[in-house]
Amino acid sequence: MKTKERITATALQLFNDQGYNTITTRHIAAEMNISPGNLHYHFKHSEDIVKAIFSELIIEMDEMMNKLYETKAKTLESLYHFTFHTYEIFYSYRFLFLNFVDILKKIPEIEVLYEKINMERKIEFQSIFSDFQKNKIFQDNIPDFIIENLSTQIFIIADNWISYNSLTLKLPKEEAIQHYSLIQMNLFYPLLSVEQQELYQLNYIQ
């Protein structure tokens, strides 16, 4: 692993474990047993490290989205796996979501990128939802305004479940991912065909 990659990996671990606002570049350098000057050769400021970490998150999510997008025979199971693995990825970058508003205000480049991603994801989700209707997973007669707002509802839940968990149930990693991914899946239940609702109750209702 190259030094630059080691820096982002170490920073991610420290941000997740000890809190974004308590970790500086000196902490990261000390954890790696390198000089601050060596670290600053690769990243001038901590904000640059956060931007690199955010880019890594986007790359992982792009791969997940493309996999679902390109799956021709989309099923209820593929929707569940996408949701579950999305929550696994988000938990791996949990400091971003626990400090999301502060980070967006502090680093305008991330805010601009986040807005761009939101627009792109909405278009991708619209196509995916259409495929679910074609495959008889979703009902045919879902009102347009429901489908149009569904991606926004997904963003609201996905972007905030980690903060909500830290304030309420405080579930450990595995339990939290399972619990909140199913909460998001429940969002789709009213849209499923009768047959798929039966499958959902059989396989996902605890």
C-alpha cells in the first residue's frame, strides 16, 4: 500500500473511532509513525484527506449502483442486497455521516460533489424503479409523484441512520446494519406486487 493510501486508511480509522473533530494531521502522522512533514507532502490539510476519503466512498457506491443498474433480472433479493451492502459501506465511512453538515459547510468541494451525486442518483434510481415495474416486482400503477419522491426518501434514511442510531438504540455494527437496512426496505413494501409482498413477509419480516 502506498503512503498516500496508508494515510487515508489510517485517517478513516481514527476519524471513525475517535471522532472527526478530535483528530488532526499530527495524530494521523503519529499513528503511522511518520513525520508530519511526510504526511503534508501528500496532503497539505486535513480537509484534503477528507476529500480523498469521500472520493473513495463515491467509488465504492458507484460500483454498487452500476452492479444493480446493469442487472437485467432485478429481483426483491437484488434490491435487499444492494440496500444491505450500501449500509455496510456507509458504516465503514460513518464519521462522514455523523459530521455531514459540518463537513459540507467546511469543505465546499464536497458539498458541490454531493449535490451532483444526488442529481445523478435520482436519474439512476428512476431507471431502476422502472425495471422493477417491468419485472413485476413493483406494482404497475404506482403514482408518478410516489416514484419521483422515492429516491429522496432513500437519501434521507440512508444519510441519517448512523446519526439516529448513535442517539437512540446505539446498536453495534452488525445489528445496526441489519436493523436499519430493513427499515429502508420497508419503504418499498407498499410498492411491491401482491406476490412480492408475500415473499417480503416470508423472508424479511422479523
